[in-house]
Amino acid sequence: MPATSWPPPFRQYELDDAYDEMFAPDQDVRSHYGTLHQRLLDTPVEEMRRRKQAADLAFLHQGITFTVYGRDEGIEKIFPNDLLPRIITQGEWTKIERGLAQRIVALNLFLKDIYHEGKILNDGIVPREMIYSCKHYRRQMKGLDVPRDVYITVVGTDLIRHPDGRYLVLEDNLRVPSGVSYMLTGRQVMKRVFPELFQACRVKPIEEYPQALLQTLRNLAPHGRMDPTIVLLTPGVFNSAYFEHTYLARQMGIELVEGRDLVVNDNVLYMRTTAGLRRVDVIYRRIDDDFIDPLAFRPDSILGVPGLFNVYRAGNITLCNALGNGIADDKAVYAYVPAIIKYYLNEDPILDNVETFLCSNPAQMDYVLQNLDKLVVKAVGESGGYGMLIGPHSTKEQQEEFRRKIIDDPRNYIAQPTLMLSRAPCYIDGQVEARHIDLRPYILYDGKKVTTVPGGLTRVALRKGSLVVNSSQGGGSKDTWVLHDKE
Amino acid sequence: MLSRVADGLYWMARYLERAEHTARLIEVQLNLMLDQSAYSADERWRRILASLGDPKLNTESRDAQSLTYSLIFDRSCRSSIVAAIVGARENSRQVRQQISSEMWEQLNRLFHQVRRADLEEGWDPQPHDFLLQVHEGCHLFQGITDGTMSHNEGWQFIQIGRHIERVMATSKLLDTHYREFGDDEQAHLEWIGLLRSCTAFEAYCKYYTADVRPDRVAEFLLLNDEFPHTIRFAADHLEAALKALPDGDGRCARVRLLAGRLKASLSFAQADEIMAQGFNSYLHSIQTQCGQIDDALRQAYIDYPVESALTA
């Protein structure tokens, strides 16, 4: 289909093999995008430009920033936001929600099992060496009972969309997932910039997230602490997500603390306030396992609290998320999640995995080495788009480098087919163009109930043709609208 | 309120007060240099540095231009304007969620203004406009603070920081001045300079007329209870802010006692008695007391021993 057949502002729009969120392959507009599509055709160029400016300004003034590492001081950047919403139907959402809940409950049972009897290992479902060779396995957690047996409280799962339209799980983030503040602030801005469109589309609200998070944390307080004191533990102003930490603490009305604000006395944790020491019951920690207690983990950490782990072991504090969760979102263990769901819940997974080759398996490693130019290779413990080889976009040298790395340390690598992320309309320089996107819904779990706010953070690769959606590498975000069913 | 946060607010206020003070000293000095007088510019610079506690400077030269530049831009000098504003901003970043967005934006604006001036080529050796900007920026921040932040515990820590810094800076300035000139009425310009350094010239004139006499200047800057830049006024407000803080299980008894004693001593003091007993030693004692108050403040609210606070 020649590009000229598209009306403005869609002149630059292209369809390819990827699933397009707005258009069916025959260029028909998918019905849930109808209102937005019509609006884009009707709105004059100048009007769109004005709204784009209003949105950018709102982000700037609210100081919605993240920090890019790698320079001396760390540079604060405005989080790039695309003007057009990503829209999901009620039907699609219901399936996502059920699938995520199933996955979280199963992974939580898996973590409890791994750090207690290890039945799944004894039964040979997951290979034992896969667990003990994982760099996120924490032997200190072995035999430790966490409140309500909840390891996973806050999750941000990355979903992508297959060319056939199925949502697939790309990654479970079970340690310290971030980005939820961009979801919340992005929504505020969109409501201000497109009030009529927002209303016409009947979008489900997400504003209850901070309250739901607070309630979840409260429900997980150690036994007998009726009116628990909850704090958010941040590594400090130099952390890339510091904006989010301050934002969430403010929205929940809890203290934002650093390690140096906390003291341990007689296996009880306190924070230092001007009115004296105040006992702390629940920590929503935004600091990695390794740094949380220099006595139990990395001794060179100055971010954590000496003795905190003993308080945890004594059952006097709840850490959300629990320590040692990294084994369940390890990229190699990921390949076993369908089996894990089957093992604990006796159910088939509602959301499928992306096909994954484990380099620790000799046959699969051979396949990977022969197809380096076609696959995406990932180091299992890395996140944020670091430590990756994207086969089709790589040079021969890069492929050779990864070949050596894989042969040296097969356990550390997995490979997946080059992903076809779905594409959605984005507002780029006055035109609407298609860009690749993923979806990160945020899920809360308190042992009884799984709460997922409708939507999540849609991350978008703003560079044309790019598949990397990480904000550190040229990605941005989109507001995500889950629609009410039509009455 | 978290102790670290209280500490951050306290230092944010102290640093800003310091920036404003240094800006005023430089401005007055540059102005005095235009007039011919018996006292050379070199001696005045020496006095200014002494009143700032002889800070370490990056430059060896002692000419007006390099000293002005150092006192404005030298980050290693703890009294320089840029160092103070950077210090204030760093502290406010730590307590970002406790101050209003308007405060944060204003402090940021001020920070970018001084940084931009540092980067500009062809530095103007008569930087009146720049100093005025710093001045106004600090005043604006104070106004925004009072108008947009809850007058809660955190605000009281800001008051404490501002006023303790003011008592210390003003007493040091008075100290160096009187050590140099005693009651030399001939040094007319210098006394006016001193008043101007405390933005007190107009207020003084309203009180005593333009008849500028050393003993009256001393009395005014030390004991006047109505003008915001006098030692007594600042000490009164310091005490009031401390009194407004929560009790802290009795840990704060000492700091309240010290601040109350300072306030009382200034309230009931007679200028002639102070002069007779030695003005400089009186000023020294004020500085010592400020040091004790700062110390007791940390003991009460910030660095208290864990054992003393376990019942909370």
C-alpha cells in the first residue's frame, strides 16, 4: 500500500510485520482506537502542536525526571512522554490481569519452596544447579519465614505483543521494579491535555495505586503491630529513580528514609526523628539486596543499615519486596515459569512466555551459537537493556565477543528470537508515526489478594526502527488507557 | 520529622544567610573603594576576610579583582557566594519532599544564575548587578518560604538556621570593626559601611538621625530589638523558634536553656556597661554561646545517643 494513501497527519505511517495497535493489516482502524483516530484526523496541526507543548511543559514543571549514569554528577533528564495514549480493551485487560495474578501467585509459592523444602528441585522440575548458580540466590534467606509467606509484593512485569496479537511475558521484575510514578504523573498530564477525549473514551482510573500500595504494605506488617509505621527506603538523591521515591512517599504520606536515618537496637529497627527514635515496622525498600545490610551482605555498602537483616530474621520488620527474589526473575529460570505454574497451581499458563534458549543446555547453546546473527542474547542477571546482543543489528565483532562470553559462562546467557514488539501511533514532529512499544503493568500482592491497576506504563522506543524501550537508551512512555466495556 | 531532614533544612537556611551576608559585604566594599578615604582598600579587604573567619582562598593575590572573584566563585572557600548557594541547594535536594515546590524552584533558579555568571567570559570587576541578583534571590527565597511552606517544625529549623548564622556573622563583623577602629569618630565612612553591611543604615538614621557615632552604632547593631539584622533581634527569633520545637523527651532542655540565656542577656544588657567591661569580649562570648547552641541542638534533635531516646 503506497504511503500517499494515508490522510494527514498519518502521511508517514507504515505497517509492517509487527502487530499494529491502531490499524488492522488491511488498514481498517481497530474499533477501540476509533475515537482517537477520528480525533487525530479532525484536529488541526497547530492545535496538536499546542497540546504537545502544554504536555511537555507540565512534565518540565513537575520535575518528572530520571538520572542518566555515566558522568560525574549524573544528569537529570525530563522523562520523554509521547502525546498519544495506548489503548487496551476490557477483554484484553481481563486476560492480562488473570494471567499476571496466576504468575505472581505461582512465583511466590516457588520462592517460598526454594527457601524452604525445595520440593520443586527434589521433583526435578527445575534443575538444582540452576538455582544455586544464580547470583541472586541468597543463602541467608534459607529457612527464614517472611510475614504471611509473601515474597513478592510489588511487581512490574514486562509484556510484549506477538505479531498475532497475543500478549507474551518478556520479563518478571520481582526485585525493585520502577516506573510507576511515570504512569501516575503521565495520566495527570493527559487528563489536563485531552480532557474531552479522555472522557469520551471512558478510561478506567489508576489513581488509587498509592493508596492500594499503602494498604498492601500495611497488611504485611509483622504480627501484632496494629498501627504499623511504614517507610520508603531510598539509596538517596543520586539514584536514578529518586524522583519516583519522593513522589511515592509523598503520595502515600510516609517518610522517605535513607540508611543513615535508621538504627537497630536489640533487634528492633528505629528511625531517628527530632522527637526521638520511632519504631519502624514495614520497609518498602528501593535499594538492592546487596546493599541493604553491610553485616549480612556487601560489607562495603554505606547505603544500608547494619543489623537490619537480624531484625528481619527476628520477625520484627517486613521488607517489601523480600530479599532473594532475584532467583525468580532470573532470565534462565524464566524459561521454567510455565512449568512452575503447572507444578504449584496445576493450571496452564494464561500468558505465554517468549520462546527462550538456555545456553546452559548444550544442544540449545549450539543452536544459539549458530544463529547469533538472528537471536537476541541476554545476560541473565542484567536489566535496563544492558548486557544485550541484538543479533540482526550487531556487527561480526560483537557477535564474536558474545560467542566467547557464552562459551566461557553458558549459565549466564539466554537467547530469544528477535522480538517483534507491537507498534503504536506516536506523535513525532507534527506527524503520527508507528513506533515499537511494550507494556509494564504494576501488580500488588499481600498474600490474599492480587491488585493490578488497569493499565501500566507503556514504554516506547522513540527512535525510528529501534526495539529498545529503556529510558536510559532513548525510550519514552505513553499513557495507557484501559477502557470500560460499552454499555 | 526525620533528624536528617531537620538538619538539611537547618543547613539550607544557614548557607543562604551566608550567601546573602557575603554578597552584602562585597557590595559595600566595592562601593567604599570608589571614595577616597584615610583607610586603604587593602586594609578593608583584610578586615572583610577576618570578619569571615579568614577563609582559605584559591588565590594568592590580594587585589580587589581577584578577591572579589574568589569571594564570589571560589567553591573551596566556605564563605564564597557560590559555595554557599551550592551548599544550600545540596541540602534542599536532600529534603526535597519537605519544602514547597516554589521554594525548590527559586533556589534552583538562584543556583543556575550564579553558575551561569561563573561560566560567562569577561567577568565584570564591578559586579553590582550580579550581587543585587544574589541579594534579591535570597530575599525572594525567604519570602517564598514564609508564604508557601507550613509554619511547622521544619520551618522552625529554617528559622533557627537563618538566625544563628546571622548572630554569628554580625557579631564577627562587629568584632573586627571595633578591634580596628575602637571609637574613632573620624572613620565616618567606615561606620556607615558597617551599617550598610547590615542593611541597617536607614533603620539607624530613623532611630538616631544621621549622626553616626561609634557607640550608637554598636548599641544599635547589638541591642535594637526591632530591626531584623541586629544581634538581639536574631537571638530573640532563634529562641522563639527553639521554643516552638517539640520537647523531645526532655533532651532539648539544654539547648533551650542556652538560647534563653543568650536572649535574656541581650534583653537586659546596658550598652555602657558592656563597653566598660570590653565590647570585644562580650562579642566573643556571644559567638561561644552560638557554638554551644549549635552543639546542643544536634545533641537534642539530630545526633542524640540511641540510649537516650529508646522510650519513644
